[in-house]
Amino acid sequence: MIKNKIITISGRVQNVGFRYYTNQAARKYNISGFAKNQSDGSVYIEAEGEEGNLNEFIEWCKNGPTWARIDKINIQEGTIMNYSSFLVK
């Protein structure tokens, strides 16, 4: 079953390649949606995919790439948007 999650990640997540590596992880786990930097220094992600793949992607997000530091992650249910790919905005 396809699900949509809205993920907001705070910490040292900008200027460390977080969105680039998030895109790589999204491809690995067959996730569509997007990631974008927020003005408050967080990264906002809309992720859509099969529930199992989405759970694995979220687990990846909890750690992020080597240079990132995750202080807080907020996950909410989102509305299915039928994204066709994953974009970095």
C-alpha cells in the first residue's frame, strides 16, 4: 500500500549534502517525492512509496549522511500526491 510521509529534519542538515544523499536513498528504496531546505535550517521531505520501503527510507533519514547531525525528526502522515520521481528542490 502506497503511503505519503512528511518528514522534517533538524540539526546540521544543510550544506552537508543531505538532500543529495536523500535523493540517493530515495532511489535505493524506490521512494518518490522531494526534499528542500527550509529557511529555519531544517530539511523538509515529502516521501511516497510502499510502506515497507518508506519505513526503511525513514530509518535512513534518522541517521542521514556521514557529515550530518540529526537533532530532531518529525514525521507526519501526508496526502498521496502520486509523485513520479524524487526531486531535490
